[in-house]
Amino acid sequence: MKDVTATSSALFKSLPVFKAPTSLVRNYGMVIVLLGVIITFSLASPFFATFQNAVNILNQVAVIGIVAVGMTFVILTSGIDLSVGSMLAVCSLVSAEFSVQTDPSLFIKILAFAAPVVLGAIMGGVNGTLVATGYIAPFVVTLATLGAFRGFAVWYHANPIYGLPSWYRALGVESVFGTIPYSVLMYLTVVVLASLTLNRTKFGRRVYAVGGNEHASRASGINVARVKFAVYVISGVCVGLAVILQNGRVGGGQSYAGDGMELRAIAAVIIGGVSLFGGRGSISNAVTGTLVLGVLFNGLVLLNVPSPIQVIIIGAILVAAVMFDGIFGRRG
Amino acid sequence: MASASAFSDSLNQLPVADDVLTRPANGPFVEARDIRMQFPGVLALAGVSLSLQRGDVLGLVGENGAGKSTLASILAGLQRGYEGDVLIDGRRVDLTSPNRAREAGIALVEQELSLVPELSVAENIFLGRLPRGRIPGFFSRNLLEAQAQSTLDVMDIKLPLRHPVRCLSPAQAQLVEIAKGLVQQPQLLILDEPTSSLTGAERDKLLTLVRKLRSSGTSVIYISHKLDEVLEIADSITVLRDGLKVAAGPRKEWSEERLIRAMVGRDLSQYYHRRSHNPGKVVLEVRELGVPGLFTSVNFALRQGEIVGLSGLIGAGRTEVAEAIFGLRRATTGKIIVHGREINITSPRVALRQGIALVPEDRRRDGIVPELTTTRNISLGALSKYCIGPFVVQDEERKAVVSIASKVDLDAQMLPQPIRTLSGGSKQKSVIAKMLLLSPSVLILDEPTRGIDVGAKSDVYRIIHDLTQTGMACLLISSEMPELLGVCDRILVMHLGRLVAEFDRETASEESLMAAVAGSGNVLNNEADWQRPGGTLR
């Protein structure tokens, strides 16, 4: 027994010790992981590292990416929005309903695009109002509206709406000069605007303050309830924008659209490194997390990995990401 | 029930009576040598030694922040990274975890309550060592309650065993805490401010219990602000100041005056930047302010350029009054008048707009956002001043923060750092700076020097004086008598939710203030109708 432990400890001592430059790993850990995944898939599949596939990935992640941006605002205030998937279904149906009117006037056409955004804002406002009262935890509020909004969607239109017209689907399927999809442009726009808001405006500063310490924020004269209300509205608006792309891509609206989306969005945000306890993280974190998930999904499909295995692998990555952060103290 | 009575016997015989004789009688039982403890930015203990015989009661006194509680928590294994040696019966012990301390026979009853509000009294007393039941994995409720009852019998007190602890009054909760320490059957029991919320009869019972423990060979370290208690119970007394042992000796060498002098002991007028002020017109007036269960009919006025102290025991309602004025708590009765106009203060936002600012007591909870940089913490309240539309003009923000930081003696190099990395003193200066950026006319400071080192304390006093020169009115809430006496123009005293006394600079003394704080001064209000707030644990 003694010999074994002696030799094994000698063995460990003889191994070269890998010392990661801690600050680099702490700040860019997930970016490094993302690059690692990309390199792995590039070696494993000849179809992966092509321009067209890169555009494909961005196109695929646009919907969940935009929802994750909204989710980031909510999580930064140490809240959570479980109702995004159900909001998506409601917005999807109403928007589709407008678009399939025969001989739509310009007004109806505009409404088809505006309605999901406005509806998202209203439903987000319901969440925000309930959370801002301070009597119910965000988890409970949005768990309740997750059910309620889904119920509303099914009651409103149990059957799918098919055959959406091409003018409506353009944003979801077409590209600028045939190369860059509109959806990618829209995702980038949302990311840039959200980053500006968080980094440069006083509202952004207050989002971090409320998430970092609600009591201190209140004692500094910040209207905490208003900030909380606003982030849920932002989450709803992001869902509305995502619906425009989603409906265009799918070509229809359905009452079970967005099922389980909340978990994917939260996973993207957390994998990227936003603290689930609020106050720490950025939009670039959310984008990184979204891309990690998107690239994994895309690469695993290209490698013909069966979808149940894909889900297991993504689950393992989520655990690894959070543990990695825990070890390097970012969430400490 | 048999084992329950065996348990009560073991308590009555008292902890280690059986093996006292087998151990060497000469030499101290517990000895601490040159204990040092460095917290970020503060040297909490700068080399303290003490020793204790079996059955000794050591009184440990000192101002807030002198290091008493730190020393207690080191002995209880709650602080890692201390330097120095602790010897028990001449053998060195490593007190790196609460379990080690427990094995060494040391139990600490902490100042802050650490009870689980939803569990019952009996469960709390035996938390972590519930008696096992017949079925594995279950505990025996009968045995638990019998043992808990016998513990309370030893203490000679009655408590409802099955009630959840949240239903108890603060005094009852404190007794549960003491019972918790007792069931560990310690050889050294450390009591940190055990009587802070106990009244006459309960206090006497506690002192009786300490005497019982002493006669059975248990050593006790008794930490208290109440000097009369220490003088009554202790065999020897050690005085700490700023992390150093400044005096020690047997009980008979001490008197209350000598203790106070040893506790305070420095050239006071320079340290406090003592200066006289010329109060101007009234800025803030409070009339008949009240919140049921916390305080009633509080009346006072603050004038431009004066510093008014607010004194009282913890729980007397001082912080609650400040919170009501600042809008963190809604006052149900009375008026708050700012610059001659009655204002309905519903939130801190309203208060700040009216020029009332608060530097909160609990810096970590209400003062700072730990992850943000110091700059962003300081600018948090006044951010709108540095904005064009919704956008923050970061240059202007930085300039304003740098200039206010120099006024409060905050090193500009700390500004880009996350505020959590700063020392307590620098954090406090940042919180003050944050409030100053809002250019208030009334500044309320709640325990502004708690937990910060001597240099930073003196800086805070200087800042307060400078502010009053510019016409600001300051309300200084403090538990430290010398601080109030050294800094304030007038001192108000609260007792059990009422304003009971007012002293001006000439008439105030440590003794008169102590008496008023304890509720025996020249009472301004009739306190017969005041009921002690029972109920919830905070």
C-alpha cells in the first residue's frame, strides 16, 4: 500500500504542471473554450470550417441569441424570466394572424411586425409589475406566467397558422446581397444596442447596481422597482423581435412554439459567465454562451451525433462551464 | 427519560468536575500568547496575551473595535489565519475550525444571534447534536425536549420548548443562545455581550449561572460593555484598546472610572478634531415621530452647522429613527419638516431630493455594491448630474468623483478598483463621498466609525467638522460615548424607543451619558406606558 502511494505521488511530481495564466483564463475562459470547440470540429469535419457554415451557425442562433440578450438584463438584476418561451408562442400566433390577412394594407403589414414587439412589451410589463411589487420572487412570477401565457396561446389559437406570405418571411429567410442573412444583422444590432445600454447609460449602471446590491441601490436613491420593471419589459421586447425571425424561418405560427426556450436562453447566459446572483456579467458573455451552444449543436449534427447524445453533451458542458468558473473564482 | 435525567445530572455536576483533579493544578488552564489578527486594511489584534485558571472568570472590556469579539471568535475557531499560540493545559492547540475549538472544550455565545428562526427552542438548543431516536435517521423528540428542559432548569429559566424561535422576544432568544453554549458542556465558556438584551431578573439569573459554572471549575470569559456587571462577576479584568492589551489586573485593582480611562486613554481633543460651531437656522425638524413597536413621539431639531449626537443602547430605536427620516421605513405618526416645509418622505429618493442623506449603519448591506468600482459606487446616487440624455459622460463623472475623493481623504488610486477590495475605512469614506456628491443639507451618520481603524476614524471626524463649516447639519448616531463627547455640540439619548435626555457639550460627561443610556437619567418622557417590543428576531 505504502509503495503504491509513494510511486503515484512521485509520478504526479514528475508530471509537468500546467499553470494557466489565471487572469487570462478568468476573463476569457469561455472564449478560449469556444475557440477550442471550433478547432476540434474543424479537424473532425470537413464541412464545419466553411464561410457558409459560419453564416449558418449565426443564422441558427439569432433567435435564441436575441432572447438571451433580454434574459441577460433580467439575470443581471438577480432575476429570472421563465416565461420567454410562452411569450414567444403568443407573439408568434398574433403576428402570424396579422400576416395571413388577405390583401393586407400597409398598416396591417406594419402591424404584423409591430404587434409581437408591443405584445412582448406588455407581457414583460405584467412580469415586471408583479416582480417590482417585491412580494413575489421572480422565479415564481415567471413560472406562473409561463403557464398563463402558454394557456392564452392555446386558447387563442390551438391550431398552427400555416402559409405565411413571402413579404412577411423575408426577414427570417433572406440575405443582404445573398450572403449575410437579415437575421444575423438583426442579432448584431440588438447586441450592439444592448451593450451600449448596459455600458454607457445610467439605466445600465442602475441594472448592475440593483443586481449587485438592492439595499444599497435603494439607499442611493435609485428607484429599484422601476429598474426591475424595465428589465422584464426589455426581455419581452427581445422575445417580440425574435418572433419576427422565428416565424419567417418556420413559415408559420404555433401555440407550442418556444417550448423549453427559457432553459436554453438561461443556459446560454450562464455558460457565457453572467452571474446567476446578479450584478456581474455582460452582453458579450451572453453572446459567447450562445455561440458555444450554437457551435456545439451545429458541429454535433455535422458529425451525425444522435440528438439524445447531443443533449447529454450540452448538459455536461453547462456543468463544466460553471465548475470552471467556480474554480477560477469568477463567481466566488 | 432515564437518559434525560442522566444528562441533567451531568450538567449539575458540571462539565469536567471529574477530571479536574487528574490534571496538573499549577499553570494556567487556557493561555493565549501574542495573538495577532490582520483583516484587510485593519490590524484587529496586535499581539494580545492572556491566561486563565480553571474556574476563573475573566472580564474582557474595551471600546467597539478594540478587538474583543475578534479574540473571542479566534478562541472559538471561527477565524483562520491568526498568528500566535493558544495553549490548553500547557498543550498547544490549533483552533482552525469550530470543531477543533469544541473538542478543546471551548464554547462561544456570540453577540449576534445565530439561531434558526423556524426551528423550535429545543431544536435550536441542540442544533447539530440532536439525540438519536430508535429508528435510524430520526431523532427522538421526547429525549430532545427532556434534555432541553433540564438545561433550562439548570439556568433556572422558563421557555416554551416547542415554539419556533422567531416568536421569542430578543431577550428570550439570547437565553436560547446561552443554553446552546451550555449544552456543549464546555470547559471554557465565552460570553460575548450576553446581557445586551436581558433585563433585571434574567440578568441576575445569568450572573448566578456564571457563578455556578465558576464553582464547578469551568472558566468563563465575560465580554461586556456593562462595566458594573464585569466588576460584579469577574475575578480579573483585561482591557483592550485598538487591538492591544492596555491593562490587566485582578478585580480589586479596578473601579469603573479606572476602567473607562483605560478603555479610552488618549489625547481626546486632537483625535476628535474638537472645534466649536455656530449653529444657524433650523434645517430639519422632527415632531412626534413614531413607528409602533419601535419608537414613539420623538421630537428634535437640527440646525445648520451643528453636530448632534444620538446615543442609546442597541435596540433603543436610534437606527429606526434615522431610517424613518431617510424614508427606508415609514413613520406612522408625526411630521418631518425640512426647511420649514412638511415633507412626506416615502423613499430614500424623496429624502435625497430634500437634501437629507444617510450613511447607513450596515455598510455592507446598505452602503456599497461590491462588484462595482469605487468610482461607480461613489457616483451611483448623483449619476443624473453627469448625463446627457440617457448617456453617462464618463469624463465628467470621473472628475467629480476625483474631486470629492480628495475631500474625504480617499486615495485616488483606489477609485478604479472594485470597492469590495478596499479596507473598511476606505469603504466608509466612499459611502460618505457618495452622499456628498448629492450635496445634502442634512447628513445622518449611523455608526460611521464602526469597524474602521483609528486613522480612518480620525479622518471621519475631520470630514464631519469640515462639513459643518460649510453649513451642513450632522446627526451622528453612535454607541461610543467618547466619540459622541468628543465630536458633538449636543447629544440626544434614546431609551426603549423614546428620547429620554438631552445634553449640551458643557453638561455631558461619560457618567451622565451612561446613566441616561441605561434609562436612569433625567427622563424627559414618562416611559410607564412603553411596552418592550416583543416578537420577531431580526
